Amino acid sequence: MEYLLVLLVILPLLGAIIGAFVSEGAARIWALMVALAQVVCGIALAAGFDYSAAGDLLAPALAASRVFAIPDIGFSFALNVNAVSMWLTLMTIVLSFVAIWFSFGSIKDRQKEFYAWMLVLMGAMIGVFLARDLLLFYIFFELTLIPMYFIIGIWGGPQKRYAAIKFFLFTFSGSMFTLAGVIYLGIFAGSFSYADVFYYCQHVATAPERFLLLVAMLCGFAVKVPLFPVHTWLPLAHTEAPTGGSVILASVLLKLGTYGILAIALPVGIVGLERSTEVVGAFLYWPITMPGFIKFMGILCVIGILYGALVAWVQQDIKKLVAYSSVSHLGFCVLGLMALNASGMQGSVLYMINHGINTGAMFLVIGMIYDRYHTRDIHELSGLAARMPILAFFWIYFTMASIGLPGTNGFVSEFLSILGAFTSDSLGIIYGVFAAIGVLLGAIYMLHMAAKVIWGPLKATVKHAPGHEDDSGHHAVPGDLNGREIAILVPLALAVFLLGWFPQPVMQSMKGPLDALTSTATYANPDIARATPAPTLPNPVQVAQAEQP
């Protein structure tokens, strides 16, 4: 197992270095071979994984001492996997493979650089999900900025430079606050190990200290998600990025933020807060303060859900429409996390996986349309079902999954996230009601787009690029999907079906890690001889209620 984990991180990075020196024509084949090797390693990892084990984030780190470690600062190349990170790793591997394969038909210039950056991006994203050292997590988390910056800035659309700079500045600025929190924890916890860091936060740190650390973590993760109102970089980055970059950006890169909230922000700043009851400065009793902060986060999620849906409704560019839909969908995902109950958190993690599949597939289909018609304007595309019935089938199929039609994967995760908000002690019914309104708006704008593009009369205003004329000098009529494109979409369509009808095995496998994540006792590690656990103090809210006549 430990060799597979190291291989999953190192192989794409080494593949990128080697791929930068192969010939221009062989670069894409080499990248596909490396991505295929990653798929094989991922299958082997899934086959050898013990799904019955709880497998929380504090399971003994593998490969820490055999690869690299700096004991003086408490850093190590510590990797491990639980059910949550395993499913997200598998999603990353599969979608990176299909994004690279799709790019065969769209990337014609500087292919060596493009595929090398795609491999670096794959390795960095997998490293985020497998890291069990906070500094290692941050290194991989920030490493993803560099390849995506070049992918957007070199192979993107007309506004590619502005989009790349805006993407980099937004995400890098937020991450600086996160870095400050990481360094602080490394110094005071004596190590960057997840076990040491979480133990320090939940048994030694004061309430205001934890609050500031929570805000520091959320500064980086909220921008990456992105949450309202720090979402403004996303639509432009999606629109200007090449299709392969848009697939990775929507499917995986955004999930680094939600995973960071789940795996880092919750245990650092929220789990086990009943231990802190002191009054410091302007802070009130912490169990009173934190529910207010969670409600504030829930309000941001609901605003993002409704705002993203309403703005998506009026978009003319179908790629930008799907980009704004991600703002809305990721609001559901974070809302489930803020519910802090089993249904909400399971729905949130499932939402990460399902949104990656559905939105990645939508961007692939949009790329296939653009490669043929060279436009994404919703008013210039109509009646494609008559000319491209296979594409129309996949388009409608993934649209139904995106709006959460029962029987598709989107329904299960969306329902659980809203149910979690409804039944949450920290949120409540009103949050679930507004989130449900977002579901209705999502169905409206997605079906509106599908009706415009797929049905209706075939318009003659479709743009053709020069060089697409046939032998008679007229514009060649674009054909339906070819075998390579169908092969790219079929695995994603199969995943939509399986996760829609049989989500229980995935949900059951995640129960152990999620239960362990929210359990205070998990982080009372007796092997850490740094400080004794603070005594459990009475909850002031409960005391006040008990004293009422």
C-alpha cells in the first residue's frame, strides 16, 4: 500500500520531467501512458483497500521515513489514505486521464509543455488528498497554482492572460493567510503531523486562538472552492481555459478547497469546541460564538447557491453558464459540511465526487461542440439533436445528472446535503428551504440551456473556422461524436448511473472516517507527550439552560 501511495504522487511528476524532453509528436502519447499507469495504480489501491476499517486522518502515516523527512522542524513526506481521500483520488486519476485524452483533438501548439503541466497538476492534486503532514498538504495545495496558471495563460482564450493572473492572485493571496496558520501550528504543536496539530488545537489551544486559525484556513480554502463573495475569478478562468484545463479546474481543483475545509478546517477550528469556556477580550463564551459563525458560513453558502443559479440563468456563453453553476453547486457542498451531521457530511463528500463527474462531463461535451462549431453562444447553437444525436444523448444525460434527477448521482448528494441542513442543530429549516429553491433554479437554467442548444430548428448562424471547407469550397458539415470521444464519455456516464442507483457502498465506506473526524476522542493521542488533555469543562449554554426556573 505505501509504495502505491508514493507512486501515485511521484509517477506523474517524474513523467512530466521526462515528457518535457521527448519529441513534440510523442509528448501526448507519453502523457497518456503515464495517466494510464496512474489508472492502474488507482485500481490496485482500490482493490487492496480495507473498506471495513474506520481509517481516520490519524491512521499511522506511511512512507514518511523512507522518502523524506526533516525532524528538526517536524516535517515528513507522510502519506496515507482513508475512504474519503481514496474516492477523491480515484476521481482525480480518472478525470485527469480523460482530460489528457480529450486534449489530443484540441491542443496543437506547444504540446510538450501542455502535457507536462497536466501531469504536474495531477501529481499535486493527488498529493493534497494523500498528505498526512500539514506542511506537505500546503506544498501540494500551492503547487497546483503553477501548472494551472500556465495552462490558462498559454492555451486559453482571448482573455487568457488576464484570467490566469486573476486566478493566481486570488488563490495565492488567500493562501498566504493559510500559510501563516500552518507555520503557527507547526511551531506551537511541535510538528506538522496531522495527529500533533489536531491534538494541539483540541486540547491545548484557547478558543480565540482556534478561531483565528480557523479563519486563516478558510481564507485559502474558501477562495479555492470558491465561496461567495470570493468567487469572481472562477467564471473567467473556466471560460478562458482550454477544455482539458476546464475539466480539471471544475472537477478536481475546486474540491481541494472543500476537502481542505473537511480535513483541516473542521478539526482545527470547530471539532471539540466544548472544551473552551474562557472569556478573552471581546470573545464571548465560545460555544455561543461558534454557532453564530457556522450560521454565517451557512448564509454565505445559501447566497452562493442562489446567486450562482440566477447569474447562470442569464448567460449566453454555455461554458460560462456551467462555470456559474459550479458556484451554486459548491454552495451545496459546503452547506453539507457546515451541517455537522452524518447526512450532511456524507452528502457533501458524495457531492464532491458527483459534481466532479457531472461538471467535468459537461465541459467535455461543450468542448466537443466548440471543436466543431467554434462558438459557445447559446443563441447561435440550436437543433444539434438533428445533426448530432449521440452528442445530444450525452448532453441531456449529463444535464439531468447536474440538476439532480432521481436515478442519477446528482440526486443522492443534493438530497443529503439539503437534508443535513434541514436537520442540523447548527443550521436549520430555513437554510434547507433556500437551498431547495436553488435546486429549482438549477433545473430551470440547465433545462433552458438544453432546450436552446439541443432542440429546435437547426440555425444557420453557426460559425465555422477557416479550413473546414469541403472539396466544393463550402463549409463541411460537422459530424457526430467519433469513437475516441464516445470512449471518453462512456466511463463518466457509467459512473453517473452506478452512483445514482447504488450509492450505498460508497456512503458506507465513508462513515468511519467522517465519524472519526468529528470525534474529539480521536485526537487525544496518548503517544504525544506534549501536554495533558485539558479537563472537560461544563458547557455554558447547558449550564444557563439548567439554571433557568
